[in-house]
Amino acid sequence: MSERAGGRGHGRSLARRLRIEIIAAWRTVRDPRCPWHARIVGLIVTAYALSPIDLIPDFIPVLGLLDDVLLVPAGLWLFARLLPPGLMEEHRAALAADAEKPRSAWGIVMVFALWAGAAWLGWLWLAG
């Protein structure tokens, strides 16, 4: 089954698009041009989308995922409707431009070094 025919890739592309929309909403919330009422809605939506706590737990069949599938897109739609025209698109474009920039491996090296150092200190503390 091809990606266009509703295969596995279609779900992944929707999830990827939703992730991009949530990050763009977070960037827009932090923009000083964002109105206060839109900022409140945006904060609630992004906090809910990024939070491990759901209204309906994910382990409940169908209903657990239904809240994520309905509430997050509806909240993002409302948030976008409350914004001045073009503001959300501006942040989507900036996000796309950031994704095309080359990435440095130094961030990964630093995180690994911090975890290795914490593990070594933990081992010293337990051994000592």
C-alpha cells in the first residue's frame, strides 16, 4: 500500500505535521505580537500536547487516543483563528528554515558527556 493510499506513511506524515504545528504554536506564543487571549489558548494547547498527562489515559482503547486526535487539532485551529493574519505562517516558515540548517554533533557529544559524568559520579558515590 502506498503512502498516498492511506498506508503507514500517511499516519506518520500527519503526526509530523501535528508536531510541526505544535512547535510553531509554541514559537508564536512567545512572540510579543501574539495577543494575550491567543497566548492563553496557545499555552493551554501546547502544554496539553506536550504533557504526558491526558484527560483520558492513552491505555483506554480508542478513547485514549481520541482526545489527542480531536482536542489538540481543535485547539490549534482555535489558536490560529485568534492570531493576527500571517503570524502563525511566519513562525511555520521560520521553523522550516531552521530545519534546513546544518546541525552540529557537539550538542550530542555534550549531552553524552554530561550523562557519562553523572553516571561516573553516581558510581563513585555508590562505591565509596
